[in-house]
Amino acid sequence: MTSLDKDLQANKSNLEGFFSISKRVRAYLPNVLSGAVDKNGYTIYVSEVAGSKRYLRPINKSLYIQDDSLFEQSYATFLQTVSKMKAKTFSFDNNEKNNINSFLYTVQQSIGAGLDLMVGSNSARKHAGNRFEELIRAVFTAIGIANKRIVLRIPYDTGKGKKIYKCENDLVLSPYETVFSTPEQLDEKEIVVSVKTTSKDRMGKMFIDKILLEKFVKHPQKVIGIFNNDVQRKNNNGISFTLASGLFMVYTKFLTEIEGIYYLDPPPAALKEPYSQYMKPFSELLTHDIATLLLP
């Protein structure tokens, strides 16, 4: 079997792979964690080995599933929900919706915790981001929504001839059986998705990209953002929220409006007006909004 640290850094392509690596990390954590601090509904775990301390990313206590048997049940419930969505059934109760966010959050934060402990900090951030993109793509694939990563090639003239600006789009979702968008053109009915673990330092790019894309493709383009959370560790035993809510509203009012932002773990501001008009739990995208956004 591949070592845990290598497994954490390896690409994942399906839900079973994510569930498997999550279980491996969860079995490993009790052996290496030596303490924890609770702050504002989050837990920061610490591991101390040979005098060296490593602090884990904050874990939302109300979202993260601690009990292994409940995690197993959550996975089974999530697969049932996926089957309903694949069958184009859009009738879900609150338990199903909450389980979507809780299960996926538990998977992502388990992977993040393992990376925090087993690889360097820069590498941990990179691989946590990669696994999150892969996790979200695996979800859309499982529910039967065609998706693809598209790098749009935008030509421009310079004094030294024509150059190409590469506009990377983490994911494009399609109402068709296959994605119609190409590196040269985006389909108007498809959705450009920014998939990041956090909006920190990236919120503005979504707005700029939407303006740029619409100028280049010459038609309205739907753009959404999907984030894990907007919280970070502060001074090892504290937390701070990183959502630039004021900047979001300024961009929304004076630049352009994006079609929505979705979180597994929404920051407190996202649940309040006026932000809650634009920011929702990820479950709302899967169980409601996607049906409207992907009208062919």
C-alpha cells in the first residue's frame, strides 16, 4: 500500500478514493495528536513529536464528523443523495442538505489535517487546494454533470507580435452531455467555476475574470465560486475570518455580479444580509441552484 504521505499528495478522481484516504487519515490522527484548543466553534489540534510542534488548520466542530461510524453512515447517505441528483430528483430534506456539507467538509479537512502533519506548509497548501478541486469535480461527475478544466487562450498584440494570455478556469460545468467550451471559446449556457479552498486573495479575480471573459467571448458568461471556508489559524491557538466582505460588495455594485458563491463552511458574514443574497452553503448549489443555472 502507498504510504499515507504519498497518498495524500496523489491525484484523486472519484468519491471512493476520497472516502478511503479520509479513513486512513482519521485512523492515523489519534496516534499523533497531543492537544487541542477550542476557539469560537473551531478546534485547533496540535501534534508534538520529539519537541517539535505542528498545528493543524481550524476544524469546525459543528460540521466535522468525529465519530467513525457516523462518518460511514454519512458517506452512505451522501451516495443516496448523489443517486437522487443523478436521477434529476430535486426534493431534499434538511438532513440531506446538511449531510452534503458535513460529509464533504469532513473529507477535505481530514485530508488537510494529514497534509499539515506530514508535509511542509507550502506543499500542504498546494496539495490541499488540488485535492479540493478534485473533490468538487468528483462530485459533479458522480451526479452526472459534464465538467472539464478549460484554459482559455486569449490572443493580444504586442510590439513583438501576437501573444497569448492563458486564463485558467478551474472547472466548466455543462448542461449538455459533454462540455462544448474550448480553449478558444466558452459556451454561453455553461458555467465557469472558480474552485478554491478559500477566497482569501482570490475574490477579486472572479470578478475580473468574468469581465474579461465576457469581453473576449462577446456574450454573457455565468461565473460562480466554490470555497471550502474562509477561516485561518491565528497565532497558533486562535482563528481569524478572511472573507473580504466589503470588497465583495464593492465589486458586486461597481464591477459586475457573479452568479453565486458557495461554501462548505460559510464564514459568519456570509450568513447575514446583504451577503446571504449571494453566498450560500454548497448544498444549495447541488440541491437547488444548479437546476436553474444549467438550463440549456
